[in-house]
Amino acid sequence: MKKEEQEKNDLGKAFFRKFNKEDGDEPKEKKNFWQSISIPALAILTGLLIGAILIVLTSPRVYEAFAQGFLTGIGTAFNEVYVSYKALLTGAFGDIGKIISALQSGTPHQIRVAINPILESLVVSTPYILTGLAVALGFRAGLFNIGVEGQLFIGAACATFVGYSIKGLPGFIHMPLALLAGMAGGAFWGFIPGFLKAKTGGHEVINTIMMNYIAFRLTEWLLTGPMTRQGAGSMPVSPVIEKSAEIPQFFPSPIRFHLGFFMALAAAWLIWWLLFKTTWGLNLRTVGTNPRAAKYAGLSTVKTTIMGMSLSGALAGMAGAVQTLAINRSMAIGLSSGYGFDSIALALIGNNHPLGVVLSSLLFGSLRNGATRMMVVSRIPIDIVSVIQAIILMLVAAPGIIQAIYHLKDLKTGDNKVFLSGWGGKA
């Protein structure tokens, strides 16, 4: 028995040495970094090119121009794409001419107005960052967390309740307390499917989807019952939170840029540190990569699974809390416009890496923010942006298409791959 136990320990140590050597191999890590971003970058470029084709195909002015002549039609097609993407970029990042003019004038108000599109893109990106981190962390643990949307709603409800029900606290206590309440609510909503997965083998995809429906109906009942704002009639909306619970905004209305953006960046840094600089993160990634080998090496897959899903839920709950405490100041049924479901795309595009998630979130936030101006200026349907996002996701999820289009060699992403256990099977 002692000999068998010693062989088991030696195999486990060898597994960890190999895992650490690959992670610490700087040239290989640098090579894998560029390999890992090449597919998403080319997918974004290809998505924009296909989006340009869709803009041309959906523009009545292009068809009218082709009726007048081929060259006229080609010129109009290029002009439509130029005007549409210019409006998209201007809506997302502002007009360069106006920004330069405002900077030359030196007037703080004009500068704030000129750069407001950039700030608004950051505001829209904030919940994307947190929900994307939630899904990416789940992937790293070998878990497919489809329940981010529900966890976001529960987190928002908990933060809102603490925000309006507790009175008389100073802001430096009340705001963090409300934020922690939101994170705790999301963590609890993630703990349930994590516990079921670890203890019974119940698949997290099914359980998190069911938890989404429970969260939606529960918050709907709360907003039409115990948490209904007095005097709101039949509107499902909560009371306004106390000033002391608000996450501060940096500028007067209508500029909405707030401290929550930097909280999201801090959360991304913290997740990166936990995943790649701590033993706990190594254990989590090991379980996510190969739970059977990790279990043979002596790791507790049960604890790691529960902790991974709970922390993922906490990030989603933080997204809901930030959105409520910083932007809406109260909770309503239409709190989220699909952040929890878009986060799956963000995690995939970002290769389940915190930095990649931040960059892909900034991309999606900018596209969403600029889409409205594109629709107003060029009369191109706002749904074109959703189609572009879907195409980018499809190309990232199927890298073979990108490799075939651009004649790339087979790119290996190494540690970025995750292991998702089979239906109904224990990790």
C-alpha cells in the first residue's frame, strides 16, 4: 500500500511540475499570447467586413444607385459603408474635430461634452467586464455558467434592498455594504448549481438555466410586491436608493461615467492574480483542465467546483449591483439588456483571460454605444451591430474558418482550453 501511495504522489507531483513549467515558460507563454489573440483579432476584422456587406445589402439607396448605373451603385455602396462606420465610431468615441476644438478652448464643460461618447462607451462596457469575468472564471474551472443573467438580477435586488432600506449610514459604509450584498446574492445563486454539480453530478447548464427562470420570476414578484415603490401605481419598480448607497459619478448629468468602471478593472486584476499567481488559482485551472488528473493528484474537486461557481456568481451579482447603485439608482424589470447572455461571447472572444475579457467588453460596449448614432445618421438598422457581434462570436468559436480564410497554420492555445465534464457526470 505504501508503494502504491508513493507512486500516486509521484505522479501527482510530476503533473504539477509539467503544469507549472508550461505556465512559467516565458517564450512559450509569449508565443501563445500572440497566437491566442490572432484568431479574435481576425474574427473582429472579418466581422466588420461582413457587416459592411450587410450594410450595402440592406440599404435602399444602394439599389436606387445601381438602377442609375453600375459605377454609381459601387460609389454609393462604399459611401454607405463609410458613413455608417464613421457614425458608429463617432457614436462610440466622439468626433475628433470636436474633441480637438474643445481641448483648444480649455473649457471644462465643452471638453466633457466632447469626450462623453468615450465615457459612455466605458459605462456600457462596465457590466460587460464583470459578467464576462464571471463566465470566464467558470470556464477556467471547467464549468459552463449559463446563469449569469439570473445571478445579476439577484445581485441587483439584494443591493437595491440594502440601498434603500438602511438609512442613516455614512457613504463609505453604506455603498460598500450594498455592493457586498449584491455580490453575496450572486454568490449564493451560483453556489446552488455549484453544490449540485459537485455533490450530485447535476449538470450546471441545466441547473443554471432553471435558476435564471427562478431569478426572473422572484425579482418580478419582489418588484410588484414587497419591494414596490409607493406611488408607482402598478409599475414594477423599487424605491430609489439612499444617496449614501450610490456609487459616485464623476461629472454632472447627462455624463454617467462612474467609479464602477474602475471597480470592474480592479476585479479583472484580482481575478488575474487569483488565477495565475496563487496556489488556489492553479488548483482551479488544474481541475478545469482535467478534473480526473487533478483528483488523482489529491485536489478536492468538490470544493474547487463549489468555490469556482460561487465566485463566478459573485462577479455577476457585482455587475447587477454596480448597474443599480451607479446608473439606475433603483431596480426595474428591464435592468439588463442581455448582459448575462452576451457575457458568454465575451469570455470566448477574450479566450477566458481577464485581459482578453476586458478588451472584448470594451469592443462590445463601444459597438452597442455607437450603434444608436449609426442608426440615426445612416438609417441603418441597429440590429446590424448585433449581427456583427454574432458573426465575430461564430468565427471565434470556429477558428478553423479563420484559419482557412487567411491560410494560417494550426494555432494552439495551450492552457486556454478548458474541460467541460459530460452531461450528468461528476467532475
